[in-house]
Amino acid sequence: MRTREHGLRRSGGFTLVEVLVAAALSVVVLAAVFGALIFLTRSGLRIGHYNDMESQSRRVVQQFSQDVRQAENASWADANTLTLTVAGVPVTYAYDAAERTLSRAEAGGAPVALAGGIAEFSFRAFQVTGVELPLASSPGAAGASAKMIQINLNFSRGNASEGSATGQLISARSVMRNKKIN
């Protein structure tokens, strides 16, 4: 005769406790993976912003310094608009606060944006002796005695949710080599 096993037979499934423990562990692992993914995405966006700001900074400094070194004269229409005379051709640098861009235009041509995402901008002008000229109060008078010009700008990219990035550019004082000093 065959004997019957007494008690319950174990089935091949999971118990409720095992399922709940597995679900809790899965939630913890998925939360960690999701957090890492968000961190890496923000880091990647910030790196892209910094790369963009660095690229624009180099372009601005190179073009601006070259124009100032070759300039024969400088004049300001206001504290944010500088016109250099380079080989007899007017070259205008203008900061547009509403658009947050710095642009360059040759001889009344269409302006070309050199940099964008600029939170703050300023020109600084200096006499040959190194004394700073007051551009904010009298930009028109500064051009006659300016021998060196510098630009300062602060970049700002992104927002808090995607990862913001900021940068600052302070150029060297570029000397107008072709300007005659009285």
C-alpha cells in the first residue's frame, strides 16, 4: 500500500512575503538607477553648456582683440555699443540685453552674433596710462582718449531642472596699436 504524505504539499509559486520583498528591492534598485540617470543627464547637459560657453568665449576674445589691435579709432554710442575704425571700415560691437547677445557688424552690414546667453556685459576703456575711462556716465567722450579696451561678460545657460551652468569672461586689455596719441 501506498502511504499518503501528511500535510500540505508545497506548490511551485512564491509566497506573498517573497513577492513583497522582491518588489521592495526592485523599487530601491530602480530608484537608484533612475537617480543615476538623472544625474548623468544633467552632468552631460552642463558639460555641453560649458563647452558652448568656452567656444563662444574664444571666438569673442579672438575677434575682438584682433579688431581692437588693428583699430585706429574707437567711439561709443552708449555703454553697450562700440564702433572701431579698422583700416577705414567701421566695425560695431553691440550688446543687446533683451536678446542677451553680443554681435559684430562691419560697415553697416548685418550683425553677426558672436555669443549668446550673456547675463551681464560691459566694455571697459583705459587711457594709455592705465586710468579707466567712465563709459557709464559719458561714453561719447571716452573714445577720444581710449587706448586700451577690455570686455567683461557673464554667461548663463540652462535652468535648475536641467542643470544650469555659468561662466565669466574677462578679456585682457587690448591695445589699439594704430591709434595716434596726442
